[in-house]
Amino acid sequence: MAWGVGAYHPTPTIIEAARTLYAGHSVDEITRSDADAANLSVTSAAVEEIIERSRARGEKSIVFVTGVPGAGKTLVGLNIATRREGLGDARAVYLSGNGPLVKVLQTALTRDAARRRQRGERHGDARQAVKAFIQNVHHFRDEGVRAEAPPDEHAVIFDEAQRAWDKAKTAAFMKRRKGLSGFQYSEPEFLISYMDRHRDWAVIVCLVGGGQEIHTGEAGITAWLEAVRDRYQNWRTYVSPNLIDAEYAATSVLTLMPSSAAIDYDERLHLASSVRSFRSEKVSALVKAVLDRDVPGARKLIHAIGTRFPLFITRDLARAKAWVRRQARGTERFGLVASSQAARLKPHAIDVRVESDPVHYFLSGPDDTRSSYYLEDVATEFQVQGLELDWVCVTWDADFRSIDDGWQCRSFRGKAWQAIRKLERQRYLLNAYRVLLTRARQGMVIFVPPGEPDDPTRLPEFYDGTYTYLRSLGLAEI
């Protein structure tokens, strides 16, 4: 593979990593050799130890792995799902409620398996084999609703576990789509109950990202802890100490866990540094500082990052597109991203209402107009969460505006911007920009439109505050 050639070996993209892990390699073979990337191997080993211990003792365990955006939580999950150590004859599966991520990874692995078959290897039904390794969590849940038996898998890895549905959303879905009235479980509670059907042992691994909830009905990590506290106290709980940080909102539940609850805190279960932005591990910390309005902290981080992770701003979209094209070498992938609420980028030929196909966006080549390379289709936070690009152009609309005392959240309705007043929806919008700003592996340019004085929906003052704020942090203009 291209990433394995040369003197410098960065962590591969999640798609490349999935292909390599599925082919039988381990996570320590596909990451760069430094202390931050080694944390992936340490965390994977810690989870594998818990799985082996649970199997040997006949215990049921739930594990919470935390990490900053881009720290490699998905890599850890994929690594565990493909390894056999500690499982005996049992099976493990990687699950995610992130539809685009599952679709892209399944397609990439299926195509890879098909290519191996063409070289004479016997591989069976490629797509079915892949689905046994990586599944949509909702399909797994629905199988549990239909069946009374436990699942085939003794170990399941739930990626982005904080995005599991709360009781209201799960009940509404079951009534509307499955014809089941009065469903009484949140998604975390039901998924634990499904795994609890095993008579011997079971392990649930929850991969948790702080500040990543971007949609209504997402229960957050507290729903998992509440289910253990209220109904499954026989389960042993392994927790990253960082779960008490404010962004995970789990402290109140952890402090109310009964004294009889078996809780083990393990520092190895936290991934502290980003391996996505392999040129500088400080990018996720910078994004947090920018969104938290920590001006001194953001300035310090931009200075520390320097030229290792090129980071620019512009008010000219053509210039931004030209910049990402110039940066990319070989097969490095670049593309446009925008908030799903960015309704007034249409004059710039960016329409978030036209949903891009994540398979073509992330897998098709530069000769395909549907690919990210063409810089025509734009991916929103829903298409890019969990995935990544080498070079990113973030297009920043008037939905999320910088004003003197903070951020102003807007949603475009009819013919005008309207204030978003619910704190929950404000948090989703802030998290959407957190996702967009942490997708780049090698560098990023932010496009803030200049606005149009004659268009009341795109007045310059809607954008000037954001541009001024970002420039004040030290972002250079291109």
C-alpha cells in the first residue's frame, strides 16, 4: 500500500486501516512508531485483557474507552473485532450507528475481498463475510428484538456509543417502523439486555467521543451507565478515568453508582492524542480551544503547530479549492465539508440539501464527479463523522456566527435565519463544527464567505465576526 512506502509511515486512513486489519494484521503494524500512536496498541491490549479475563472467569463486562477526536477509537474497535486473542471459539463484531461509516467500510472491504478472490483465493461470499465483521448497530438491535436467543457474538464493540438512542426515540422508531407499541427500553438498555442473554460470559466495549453528539434523540453515555446501575449490576464495569470530564457528562451517574457495583478505572482506556492529524497531535486541542472561545489557548496552539499542519483562512472559495488541490500528492484525498445547517452557501454552488453518496465521496477516484476530489459534492457532519480526508476545505456559513460574547446559532427557515433557542440544538450545531474541523489529516483551509450587501440572507455582518475572530487567533490568509 502507498502509506507503507518511504521513510515516514503515518497512521493510515480509517479505510486503509480497516482493509489491513481485515487482512489479518494488527493495529501496532499500521501505526507510526511514536509514543502517541503507541497508545493505540496499549489501549487495544487493555481491552483484549478484559475480554480474555471475562471469558476465563465467566463474567459479563462493559468497557468504556474514551478519546479525543481523531485519537483512533475506531481503529481500536476494528482491531479488537478482527483479532482472535482471548475469544477462544467465540466471535466479536464491530457495530456503529453511523450509517455512512458502515456503508463505506463494508464497501471498501467487500471490494478488497473480491480483488483477492480474483487472484485465486477462496473467500466465499465477500459481502456476507464482511457483514459478519462490521454491522450497523440498528440491524444488530433489530435482530435482538426478533429473537429470544442471545447473539452469536460474545464480544461487541459499539463505536460512538454516546450516539445510541434514548428511550423516546427508540420507542417512536419501534412503533413507527416495527409496529411495536410500548417499547420500554432505551437503545443502550436493550443492547445490554440482548448481550445479557448469554449464560456464560459477554463483553460490551463502548467507544466514546466527547462532544460528538450531533442529532436529536442521542442518549449520551449516561444512558449506558444508568442501565448498568439500575438493571445490570452483575456486570463488571471498566472505565477510562477521563469519563468524568465535562464533555462526557457522566460524572453524576458515576457518583451515584451503588457501593456494591464493580467498577475498575484503567488509565489505559483513554486515547489522549490525535493520530488522524498525524502532522500535529495538537489539532484536536486547537479545535476545542477555538470552539470554547479560549483565545490565548488557541493562539498558543496555532503557534506551536506552525507549519507542520498547514492551516489557513480565506474569503475566496476558488482560492480555497486551488489550495487543497496544490497540497495533495499522489492518492491523498481532499474535499469540501459543511454544516448540515449551512443553507446559504448555494450561491457558491454548495447545496447541503443534496446529500452526497459517502461511498463515491470517499472511495471513487479523481475521474468521478461524485468523488470528493471534484470539489463539487459537499459532505456534512453526518457523512464525515468517523471518516477523514487528507486535506479539507471547511465552508463556514452564517448558521454558526461569532459575536462579541460567544457563538450565535441560526437555522434557515423559509426565507430568513431564525435563532436556535434550545440549548440541546445549540450544542448539536457546535458539535457539528467540531466534527467538521477535525476531519483533516494533513491540513485545512477555512472558507468564510464575504457575504452580499444586497442579499438579506447573506449580509456581510453575518460572516465578518467569524472571519475577524478566526483571524485574531493567528490564522493566516491565503
